[in-house]
Amino acid sequence: RQTPRENDSVNSVWMCDYGRLNFHYVNSPERLTKPRVRLGSGQEDASWTSAIARAIDDLRRFKGDEIALIASGKMSNEELWLTKKLIEALDIKYHDIVPHVGESDDILLSSVRNPNLIGAHLLGVAQEEPGKLLPEIFQRVQAGSIKAVLALSEDLMNAGLTTDDLEKLEAFILLDILPNRTSAYATTLLPGYSFAEKRGSMVNIKGRLQRLNRAVHGPGEARDDWEILRDLLQKLTGSNGVYLIEDVFKQMAEGIPQLHGLSLSKIGDLGIQLEDKDVQTGTPENIHV
């Protein structure tokens, strides 16, 4: 079950029903538990070493404007930071997140269903208007000018791609926790962790930096998303890896002015309000979705 953390600064310790009840997929028997790579017309289980190598070998074949990266506003700050490093290392021009909206109750439940939309902006992965580049990305996939897509925790058919579009891709790397309509088309399929299995941080729509604590362990050979992204980056660049998520946060704090002087431990259980005006735009009324 899920219960709210006792924090008067966030919803006065109340929790909406959507948040309270939306967790059963974490225990789904359909969870992805092993990396898979495409061989011929099908997919086969692979080791993490070979799956990471296959993904990077595929991406290296293309120029930056032939690759698109579609991330998620559900990702942690640490994951988004490493994602931005991949974008820079591959010189990817086309990157964005998928907007998710729903009904708001004007009390506890926001219309913005990307819990780390502000973090995605802060880390430079989302466009100013989330989803603004998706139509152009999809058009370029259809035209064949984008030949590889790296999708992180998003079902791209829900976002607008079709099976014909996916079949045109020469490389499709997907990181996710459950099989979906797009996973069968992945040339490399990387099983990640759900929110309940992660550590890290996020920034809510009011600009409050909060810490994630792991509640349960991930299934099978699934791995923490930040570790997968780190390994992709290390394989791509040959850089020394980081081995603690605290070190990823330290990198962010050195590179992002709004996080200077902070650490995961300093966030504490109740979080820290980020005061910079650049993160004080996170209300449902003025977020573009």
C-alpha cells in the first residue's frame, strides 16, 4: 500500500486517491526482468554487458540529427542529469518529454501528471513547452531522417508513433519496466526500476525538491535506471563511472545553480523549497502541457 509522508508543506499530509491507489503495476507478473536484444526477426535475452554494448554500437552509427531521445517527466533528477549528458555526448538535436495531463480536483490532485516536470526543465531535457518537438520528431521518423530513437520510460505509441513508424527505425533502444506496444519493436530492451525501487530526487510542481527512498527491491535482473544510463554514458564516452547516486547528485549540484550547496542528505525527509524564480513557475495554471 501507499500512504502519504507526514509533511505539512506538501498537501498538508493528505494524499489523493489517484496517488494512493496507483501502485499495483509495481508487483505485476509481467515486469521486465532481463535485458533483451533483437536478433533477426525476434528478441533474445542478453547479458547487461552485451545489451549496453549493442545499444551504444547502434547509436554510434548515426549522426546527432539522426537520433531522437524521448524521456519522461516521471524520471528522477539524477536520471535526467545523466540523460542530458547522453544528449550532449551524442549531440542529439531532437529531445523532449511526453506531456501527461488529467483531471484536477483543485485540492490534492494536479492536472499535471508528470511528477518531475520542473526537474525535466531544470536539467535541460524537456523543451520549454513539453512535447513541442514530438510532432517534428515523429514526422522525421516517418520520413526516414531520424533513424534511431532512445525512449526512456514512455510508450511511444501512446505518444503518437505507429507500428509502421517503429518498423522504419534502424535502432530503437527502450528502457522501461513493463512490456507495452512498443517494446516488441526494440532492438535493445533495458529493464529498469519502478518508483518504489529507486533512490534519488524530484522537484514537485511547487518547486519543492524532495528525496526518494527505496521501499522494495526490483525484480530479477532489472536495474536502477540511473545505473543503466551511467553505463550507457560510460560505454559511449569511456569516462570513469560514478558508483553512488550521491555522486550523481554532487555533479548536479556543481552544474545546476539552483542546487548549489545541496546534497541528497541535506534534502531530508521533508524536502527543500527551491527559491530561484526559474523553478517557481511550477503551478498547473502556468505550466504548458
